[in-house]
Amino acid sequence: MKTRELVLSAALITLCGVPAFAQSSTATTNPPPGSVAQRKDNQQDRIANGVADGQLTPGETKRLETGEAGLNKEESNMRSADDGHLTAADRAKLNRQQNHLSDRIYDDKHNARTDHTAPGEIGQRQQNQQDRIAQGVRSGQLTAGETARLENQQQGIHREVAADRQANGGHLTGADRRAINQSQNRASRNIYNKKHNGRTR
């Protein structure tokens, strides 16, 4: 009889303890809803999705990530001024700025500009690099500043391709392709280095 009560008590403790343990472990890994950190995560996901599906051009992404980097720096300055905490006024100011950035993300994703890559090897490499940047943003491997610099480089490659095509009646010469491939190789190394440098958002 006592053995049965002991077994039932142990089972009850085990069943009650497991959900409580599971709740506490997940609560510490995700920022609270509506927090500054949660909003930053959501906005980075929206930018990454826009890059991945072509709704954001490299120029738009660069501007958005530059804005995000500025917000991150301002938040850091606010925290350092108040012993690592944000005051209510700081939170309100950051919230207004995040609302503005959120509106810009929406506007840029829903305007007529899209990132169209040309068919062929050049276009495929451009798309592959945009996908790698989007994955880095989504995973947190790329900071907002790093993403802005990478997108600036992508924007430069897009301009190089457009200028070469315009100069040659809509086509790329063999020399153009080699030069663009070298630019894409440098960009590829930069993406890899920035994704693996240990800095995260």
C-alpha cells in the first residue's frame, strides 16, 4: 500500500515538474512580446523575407538596415547612460522610431520596385547571394550594419551589370562577365566573413 502511494506521488511530482521546467526554459530564450528586442527580431525577419522573395532591392535593404543599425546604436547609448536599463521615455522614443521603421519596411516591400535578377549565371549568383544575406539576417548571424554594408556591395554589382549591359546593347561581353564574377567572388567572401565573425544581432 505504501509502495503504491510512493509510486503515485513520484509520478505526480514528475508530471507536474516537467511542464513547469519546459515553460521556464522557453520563457528565457524568447524576448517578451512587445519588447524592444522582440520588435527588432520581427523587423529583421520582415526585411529578410523581403530580400529573399525579391520585394526589397539592395538599395532599399541598405537603407532599412542603416536605419536599424542607427536604432541599435541609439538603444545602446540609452542603456549605457542609465546603467544598462531603458527608462520609460527611452522606450517610448524607441517605440516611435520602430514604428517609423516598420512603416518604411512596409512601404518598401509594397512599392513597384523589386529585385529582378537576369537569367543565367550572373543572375543566379546575384540571387544566391541575396538568399545568403537573407538567411544571415533571419538567423541573427548578420548585424544590421553588416547587412547594410553587404547590400551596398550588392547594389554596386547591380549597377555594374546594368552599366555593362547598357554599354553593349543589352549584352555582357566575356570581359564584363569576368569582371562581374570577380566582384561577386569578393562579395561572396564578404558575406561568409561577416556571417562567421562572431558578431550577432
